[in-house]
Amino acid sequence: MVHSAWFMVHCTLYFVLRTLYYYPMILLSIDPGYDKTGYAVFASDHPSAISFISSGLIKTNPHQSLVERLKVIQDNIIEIIKQENIDTMVMEQLFFFKNAKTVIAVAQAQGSVIALAAQYNLRFDFLTPLQIKQIVTGDGRADKRAVWKMLTLQLGETLQVRDDDESDAIACGYAYCHVAPTRMAR
């Protein structure tokens, strides 16, 4: 009985603080890669007022050098930052790769995007795939299909995506809109 009363007080305090410390934001969510980088843009005044603005996929030419490919990614992200007046960026954290060569290139792409966040003075954070799935579906082990189903239910829109990287960026951005108050007030 005492435990449930404490839990109720804790939950109430959490939601009050979440409302008080929520920063309105225009969020750019990134699913990094050097071959394909997914992105999504959200506007949010409050965790219950989330607006999906756009999403897309930045593709690079596999015949170009890594440096040229990273420049393509950076140029596209700079254009999005300026066009949408982005003030916050979130990125899906690298989790696990079987191929060491791939993980290094993806980490380099991630680093080039993080440098843009610093250059444009954006608030920046990471979410892990487990956190994203937990926030969106309530189950950290959910598959991509379950995540996508919840996103279409929650956003109430017929979202058209071209690739898993784009849908991962949408999921990351949507999840961050829900946890931003507790993460930005740190």
C-alpha cells in the first residue's frame, strides 16, 4: 500500500516537472549511415503536441570516396537545419555491428553529423534502439513492424517511407519528443 502511494506521488511529480521543463523544439532526428542516412523533422511544444513535419533519406554514391560521401551527408543536413530552423538534434546510438569496417564508417558519419550539431549550437542527444522501441511500443524487444504500427497509430498519418533508415529516424524522433523534458533538464 505504501509502495503504491509512493509510486502515485512519483508519477504525479514526474508529469508536473515534465510539463514545467518542456522546451518547445524543432527536432531533427538522424539514423546515421554512410551509404544511407535517414532523417525526420518534428515540431513539439509538449509531449502531447507532437507534429511530424517531414522525413527522408540521404543516399550517397558508393563510387565516391568516404570523404565525398560524408560531405554529401553534411551538405544535406545543413540544408535541413537551415530550412526547418532546427534547434535540437537526436541520433540513434550505434548499437551492434558484425562488420568492423562498416561500424567504423558509420561512426565516422555519426561524427560528422555531431560536428554539425556543435557548429550550429543545437541541443544534441542520443537514444539507443532499445530505448526507442521501449518508448514507442512499451517493449524494448519489439520488431520493426511493431514499432512502425505504433508510429502510424500515434501520428495518425499515412506515413510513406522509402527505407528502414528513414523509418528508424521517424521512430527515434517521435521517441525523443516524449523523453526530451527529462533529458534536456539534466
